[in-house]
Amino acid sequence: MLILLVALLEIVLLILATVFFAFFMVPLFFYGAPFLPSYRRQKRQILEPLFKLARQAPGQKFVDLGSGDGRVVIEFAKQGFESWGVEFNPALAWWSRLAIKRLGLKNAHIIKKSFWKIDLNSFDIVYIYQLTSINVLLADKFKKELKTGAIIISAGFFLPNFELIKKEGIFGVYRN
């Protein structure tokens, strides 16, 4: 009986290690960055200022570049935004779509693609949680593709070449 229990424990640990590797390490090796989820425990507390900063108007489109498991996309969809996530990691894109389908959100969408290959001209609000080194490169993309008046919300990291118009907690808001 003990041998069976140990074997079962080994199988469970192997499954957990595989999931960890698929979601955290594969992105690091193949996509240049690990998956760092947004804050789960304080989700409402963290995202409330984000919703205020976004100030929804009818027909506004929101996009999360590097949307990971889709939690920010889902929360914006729950607030009534047409919400899009762009995620390059196939496992995370699949997981996001599964969560969206489970919740029955018709206004939440995930695109499995590099955000470098997405045209941003139809979006009103862009959310990024990227390192400053990536933000430097994204700033050029934003200048070329975003429509006038679009806002960019950066979590935790500075967005160069844009004027910071508002700061709320960890979020900086920039206008194109």
C-alpha cells in the first residue's frame, strides 16, 4: 500500500513539474520572457484604479499586450469593455481561451500571436506589464500605430518618450 501511495505521489509531482515547466520556463526559453502573473490575491484592489484610469466610453477597445493567463483581459471584459489579449505562448493562450469560454464572456478575445505583429490602430486603451527594455521598443510601435488620444497604461515600468499624465499606485498612464 505504501509503495502505491509513493508511486501516486511521484506521478502527481511529475504532473505539477510539467505544468510549471510549460507555463513558466518554456516562455523564458522560447519567447524571451517568463510568465509573471498579475496579482491574484489583491486583484480587485490592484485593478480598481486601473478601471478608473481607463474610463470606459461606449465602443472602446482594450488590449493587453502579453496577456499571459488572461486575467486582466477577463476583468476588463467583466467591466463591459471589448477586451482583447495578445499572447505568444500557446499554452497560456489556450488557458486564457478556456477561462473566457468557461465564464461565457462574449466581449473577451485572445489572439495567439506576437504583439509585435499586431496592428494597434483599432485600440483605445493599451495595457502593458513589460520590462522597461521592452517598453523602449514598444514606444516606437505605439507612436506609429496608435490613434491620437489612445491611452497606454503601464504596470510597474516606465514608458519612455511619452508624457506621464497620471500615476495611480503601480500604474502609469500615458497618452498618444
